[in-house]
Amino acid sequence: MKDHPSTWIVSGLTCREVAAGASDYLEGRVPIPTDLRIALHVASCAGCRAYFTHLALVRKVLTQLPPMYPSPIDRLRLRRRFAAHSAQ
């Protein structure tokens, strides 16, 4: 992701910084000032806006997948492998 000086001057963040904080931003785990700076950057940067759109879509699809758990047999096999590995 390239950094666009005309964009980061406005928000104080580069595209790379925004991308690095994207998950925390979407989960609401950034301080309010940072949240505002990211929102400003995304509003003024088409590349980051597209990145956020794709990331949000992937996150939405992942939450709709059914949870997957190993079967009881597979859990037993995994426990045996871990035990054997730990004994070495």
C-alpha cells in the first residue's frame, strides 16, 4: 500500500499506519482521537477506503460461518500427539 502525502497530511496518518490499525478500528479498540484520524484518512483516501470495504466484508462473512470443532476422535488423537511430543 503506497502512502499518499496529500492524504496523510490531513489526517496525520500514512496508509500503512491506517492499514496496520484497521482491525482494531473496526472492532472499536482505538482511542477516540485515533478513531477520528483513521476515519478522516479513509474518507479522503480511495485506496484505504477500498481496503476497509474488503476487510469489513471478509469479517462479516467469517462471522456467518458455522463454528468448527474437532470431532471427539480427532480431539483424542490431538491429545495423544501433544502428549507424545511433550514426553520427548
